[in-house]
Amino acid sequence: MTAVADARLPGGTNDSWPSLLRAYADRLLVFAVSKDRNAKAVVLLFDEGRADPVMVAKVPTTVVAQQQVCAEFGALVRIRDRLTGDLRRTVPEPVQLLSHDGCPILLMSAVPGASGLARYHGWRHTSRRAGVRADLDAAATWLTAFQTATATRVQPVDLLGAVADRLAERFGNDDSIDDVIARIPLLRHRMGRCRSPRTAEHGDYWFGNLLFGGGQVSGVIDWEMALPTDGEPARDLARFFVSYSLYLDRHASRRGHVRGHDFRAVRWGDGVRYAVNGDGWYPSLARAFLRTGLHRLGMPAERGREVVLAELLTVAAQADDEEFARQHLRLFRDLSDDGRR
């Protein structure tokens, strides 16, 4: 068992998972079990008389998931050491990494706020300009504070890293993968001499990992893909842009019309196509979110398309779900083709 210095389990327990479950037997809730191949069960623990959880436990279900919760523990320790004040309180405190029958279980503090996912899928929320703008502004405000607090040296931007090798390994049986990989040098060239600070990187900065309170981001969760140092801040910008746009079609009619927006959801990813290429209030807001963030980082604002394309390839290379990865690869091809015209 590993523990953060000076951290303590709640009273009445010892350093074991069964003891913790007994102490909270009638005050716990299994909040979610991911559908990903390497899922974790999320267990919320409540103190007597409190409506909000005080602790959260992540229980991995596979060997890979075990590695991920260990990585999250280490990342949280290092990242919180770099933050202060209100910003630090938005990031879970890693309390202990328990071991039960050889399985690591991450125990951390619960951060306050209402689920961004519930907010996003609220009645007609994404069909209204004001609500969407508030979401983008809140996400940008938190990310600006986080990246400013953790910024170090300015370096050339490299959003693609070893993506080509990962794609070749993952999609080696796909006849079109060579064409995709052949486009990567051109994508690197278009990003040219872009430079930005190195910062801590969340790695999966999407609305489902944000908690809201008082109109602001009050908590950010799921840090298992985080980089405490030497992260690419543009990647978190691009991840939020893509993910927020991707699920607009969840509120489409049977004929594909998306309420409040001037596009029809016919193919997977049409929300992202709309955000990148479309006209209307949503593409305007989404692209402004991206441009403003890139400008803040010292990158040319017009490189937004390339940053999004790099993000699509990154998800295609890394996503746990095979079909989700393949859909991002197809979306990259479509948007890359659009950029050639």
C-alpha cells in the first residue's frame, strides 16, 4: 500500500479495502462502470448526513486498468504539488493507493460540483447559444488557469509524437492506413514552426470529466492519462473542441436534424464536421474557443484545423474501444480531404 504523506483514511477504518467497505456499508454508491475494455468501477463514499460524497474509489477490472489507476495516483500527486489555492481544490487529492489481493484501488477525495455530462445532455442545453457559450467560457477559464500555473519552457509543438507507429501497429490490416500515415508529414509541415509552453496536460479534457458549480468549473476528474510535466497544452484544447462537438448529434431527430443547429447528423462525427467547416453560431463559438486558446499559447490561431486533425489521429491511436478509434480515423480522412480542396 502506498499513501500520500499525512493523508488519513476516515475514522473507524484501517488501511484495507474490506475495512473501508464495512465502514461505509450503507453509505456508498457504485456510480458507474465504464463500457471500455479496461473499465473501472467508481465507488462514491458518503459521510453520515452529507448529500455529497467525501471520497471516491476507483476499482480496476483488468491488468491494464490497474496500471492506469496507478498512473493516475502518481499524476495527481505530482500535479497537485504544482497548484495552489482555489485551482488546487478543483483537482482530487490522492489519499491512498490500497492493495487488495494484489489489485491496486485508488482512493481520492471527492471534488465538488454537478456533472458536466448531465449539464450537456440537459433539456435543449446544446441547442441554445447562451448555454453553450457558458460551457466553453468555463472550460477555457479553468484550462487557462491550469496551463498558466504549470507552464515551463517554450518548445516546438509536437502533437503527433509516435502516432504514426501506433496507427501502423493498430490498423496494419486496413488497406488505407498507408495513405493516412503518408499525410502525417504534411500535417507536421503545416504546423511548421509553432511553439508553445510545456505544461501539465490532463490528457482527456472533455465535458464528461468536468464538474460545475456556480457557473464555473469546480472540479476536474479522471487524470489517468495526465502528464504532470512536458505536456502539449494544445492537445487539451483540441480534445475539448472535438468531444463537445462530437455529441451534438445525441439530440438529433429521427431524420437527423439537430435542434438549434444548421446541420443534419447523418454520419458519425457530423457534429465535428459542422464545427470545423460549418456556418452558424455553434461553429463560430467553437472555433473562437480554439483560436483564443491557441493565441494564448503563442501558436498561430489559423492552425486550428491542423490541431484538430492531430487530435483525431491521437484518439485513433490511443482509444480503448476499437470501433471508436476507427471512427476517428475515418473522420480524420474526411476532414483531411476537405483541407486539400
